Amino acid sequence: QVQLVESGGGLVQAGGSLRLSCAASGGTFSTYAMGWFRQAPGKEREFVTTINWSGASTSYTASVKGRFTIFRDNAKNTVYLQMNSLKPEDTAVYYCAGRRNGNGIYTRRSDYDYWGQGTQVTVSS
């Protein structure tokens, strides 16, 4: 049973930074593609960023490019999301997701096999 547990969310002022972590257990993390999605109140869950199993390939949604960075530590079974220059529109619940056999770039919710419970990020203006 694969479990993903996010941490690091919180309240931050606009322009500030947060680092989210997602720790995986129960599976072979080093073979998974990992992604971050977010869901704001009243909106659909949307893709934010993804990283392949090795960390060599990443992709970002346009609104976070240049501000957010995804990276992973396979020795620690953890993927991170460094968020800088945060804006109020980044306010959402952020979800970590994992996909088996993850050598590619995956941007759809249906691409992923495992999900975390989410962590709240609130950016005040």
C-alpha cells in the first residue's frame, strides 16, 4: 500500500516562500513519476508540476514557471515543491501524486495512481 504524506503548507504573505514536502512509503518511489496538483475553493483540481523518476525531466504549468521548482530525493523517498514569489492566486490545497513506471511527463489527474491527503497553502495580500 503506497502512502503519500504532504507537509509544509501554511499561511504566508504575498511575495513570500514555502517549501512543500511529500514523503512516500510502501512502494518503489525511485521508479515513480511525481506530480503536484492544487485545488482552490470552487475550482477543479489543476496540474502544477511534475518530475520523472530520475529528476531529469520536469514540467510546469505556465502560471508558476520561474517561481516554483520541483525536485526529488530518491534516497529519502521524498519530492519537494519550492514555491517562491507567492501570489494570492496560489492559495489552494496542494496535492502530491505518484505514478508507477514514471519515465515520462504526466500532466493529467488520470495519469496518477496514488494521491496524498493535501496540504493547505494560503497567500495573503
